[in-house]
Amino acid sequence: MNLAHIRPSFETAQSAPPLVLGIGCKRGVTLAQVEAAVCAALGAWPLERVTAVATLDAKADEPALRAFCAAHALPLRTNTREQIAATPTLAPPSAAAQAQFGVQGVCEPCARLAASGGPLVRGKLALEGVTVAVAIAVETTRPAQDTAKSP
């Protein structure tokens, strides 16, 4: 399925809804790699509109993810393999995620789960070992397994 990418204008970016990021990554990526991928995925949407970052629970201790969340005062929400497997993805399955974690992908389902089912506005973007998806948050708070913000 071809995901239509909404490219926000300057006016849209100023009134953007709350957004959440789903992030997957290879072990050992750097903060700079995470920052670059997030910037590319957000496009003109301001980072200030992001209310949370979500990932697979097995990635919760990844230093670059924790550093990104700490630098931007964002909670890092984690999802279990079972939660992720039960959430459909639009991107083709990831062989790496399937082999390592038994899920078809990480960033898209994590974004949708953190957004309480809100729609993806940016499907999977892969850049230098980091994958990012962006969803509109339909709720700004969610009982979840938030991990500490500091690395």
C-alpha cells in the first residue's frame, strides 16, 4: 500500500496536532543518527509538537534513544512484542525485526500504539540504521510503561 505523505506547510506546522514518534534502531546507533532520522521524518513539523517517543521494550536501554528523549524532555514509551505484533504496519515487513524480535516492524506499530490508534502521517522512514514513523496523538496522555528520561 502506498502511504500518501502529508507534507506540512509553514502554516500547518504552526498549528500541528500533537505528534508521537515510533523509533526503531540498530544496536549502537548514535544520538546524531537518531536526531537526523527524526528531523527527516518530521519535515516541516516542529519537534515541539512531539509529545512522546515509543519503541520496542527490548530497545528501552538503547543509549541514543534515551539520550534523544532526555535532550528533548520526551517520555520513552515501550511496547511488548505482543502489542507490536497485534498492530498492523503499512511498510513492508522488516527481515531484521522479524529475525531478532519476531515482529514485522517497530516504528510504525509503536507510533500508532503511542498515539492511541491515531493515524500515521509519516510511514516508516529508514535512515542510517534508524527507522522513524510519525502519528497524530488522539490522546495526549496514556497509561503506559514510561521509562526514565535520563540516560
